[in-house]
Amino acid sequence: MIYLDYAATTPIDEEALDVFSQASRKFFGNASSLHDIGSEAARLLDMSRQQLAEMLNIKKEGIIFTSGGSESNMLAIDTFIASKPSWQNHLIVSRTEHASIANYVAKLEQVGFEVTYLRHLDDGLIDIEHLQVCLSEKTCLVIVQHVNSEIGVIQPIEQISKIVRKHQAFLHVDCVQSFAKLPLEKISALCDGLSISSHKVYGPKGTGAVIFPAIHQLKASVPHITHEYGFRPGTVDVPGIASFMTAAKKLGDNMVAEHKRISTLRMQLIQRLTERKVDFQIIEGKSQQLPHILALAFTGLQGQYIMLELNQKGFAVSTGSACQIGKQDPSKTMMAIGKSEEEAHQFVRFSFGKYTTADDVHKLADCLEGMAGIR
């Protein structure tokens, strides 16, 4: 099967898998234990933390390893709430956030927090003017996804950060889709929290991190925790983290070349569909777009139909975020950018990765031409 759903998850890198296997055998100790076996695990954990710190140009003490992007997001929210006085109970969230944020914020709203959902422009960017209007002295936290997982639009974090910091609110940025695909050194200096995930960058599932660049200014949401600088409980998964860093560094070192290669594949698919007069619409950012994600809407056809037909023909694609699959609701991103419910149901997401080839794209174009019709 030709895999074109890299935004949902990635196959584990062979070198990262080997590191996981070796570390599981040789560094199985609890990194908090005081004996030599524990100390060996602690040293590997420290090396991994330092590797990530160098990738993001931050101090390693600001890195809290977690079980993945979802936990990172929720841990960040809890930490920022704990670090502000109780009267600052206003949260501002974009309408296109990952389910881990959207669902958790909805829960907080039920227990008394004030939540404002930001409007989006027709290309997926948040409405900056709306953000400026919504901020107040009661605002504790603003949450904005760096790269949208459904359509790939890149939010202007530098501009957003300048506005948020004038109001002394925290800014959390979900970088799960952009980590190791885009340079994040500037982003890490502009936000108060940043979440990343291993399985999006060819590492093992069940590992991730939340980054707090100014962690010394924050208060842990649960007191007396002994792991991860007191911010996250539970025995640390050292083999998973070492494997995560192996995969992330490998991808990050090849970032520029891979960005160019995938941009070419994206354009080849668009060009072939256009030349063959297939009736489709590209959903993308007008100014900044991650090429790895290509969102298309096929007139008159349900996205789910396209996805199932492609599956029968040997292609793995999706109709949106994997965390929303199984629900009959239309894409929330498509709805947020002003599409009708019918248009939202026509949405299909193709996401490319390091094993995607030009031949894969050409075969996909052939299949889409056959099922999507001619203009």
C-alpha cells in the first residue's frame, strides 16, 4: 500500500528502532534510581534532553518529556493556569486546534473558565484583529497551533506573540506538525509553551515533550512531583526518548532538502490533476503553507468516498485529523474557514513523507482522475 497519511503518524525510522531496542536492553534502569544502573539511564536521558535543547536553541531544563503531543498540550494548559492567579481565568483558543486542546478547553469551560474561540480567515489564518479585541487583563492563556494538521497553513507566531506579550498572557503553540519540518528556534523564543510528538517524526509512539523556555517562572500544576523537574509524574521512558531524539535529529538535519523535495511532489500532483482537468479545489494558506500537507476538495464527491475508494486501490489517505476519525461531523477546520457543511464533507487530506516518491504521486493522480471526473 502507498502511504500518504504522514500527518496522522509516521513509520518508525530503522535507526531509531535500533536505538530503542538497544536502550531497552542496556539502559532499562529507572533514571531516578541512585544506583549505577539508574545513573546510566539518567545519563542517556540527559544526553537526549541536550540534543533536543540544541535543536530548539533553548536550555535543556525547559524540556519536559511526556507520552506525546496530547499530554504535552494538556500539561501545558494545566501548568499555565496554575501559574496565574485564579481571577485570570480567560482562555483564548483558535477554532482549529487539535482535539486534545479543544476537548480539554471545553471541559474547563464547563467548570467556570471563560473561553473565547478565535475567528479564522478564509485561508486558515487566525483573525489577528479578533485576537487583539479578545485579549484583556483576565486573559491567562492564548493557544494557537503552529501548523494546522488538516490543511497545513502556518500561523504567524511572531506577530501573534507580540500582541499576546503586550497583555502579559501566556502563549502556547502546538508544534506537533511543524517540529523537524520547519525551523523552530525563533518559535521557541516567542512562546511560553511548545508541544511536540515523536510519532510524527519517525520515532516511537507514546513519547513527546512540552517545552517551557522560561520554566523557572512557572508553577507545577501538581505539587511534590519528583520526575521531570517536578512538572510531570511517572517513570520516564528513557529508551523511547532516546529513539525519539535519534529520529528527530535525523529528520531535522535533512530539513531543507526534504522541504524542497516534498514541495516538488506536491506541485507535481497539483499540476497533473490540473492538466487532466480534474475538478478540485486546493485548501491552503495564501502566505505560508507546509508542503507536507495537501488538502483538496473534490466537487460533488464526499471525501470519505474518495478515501475509501483510494484505500481499495492501495492508497492510505485521510479526511482530516486522525483524532477526529470515526465522527460524522464535517472537518472543523473547513467549517472554521467559512466552508459550507457540504464543502467540508468533500475534503480529503494527502500528507507526504520521506518515503513518498514521484511514482507514488503519479499513480495517485491516475486514480483520482478516474474517480473525480473531468471539468
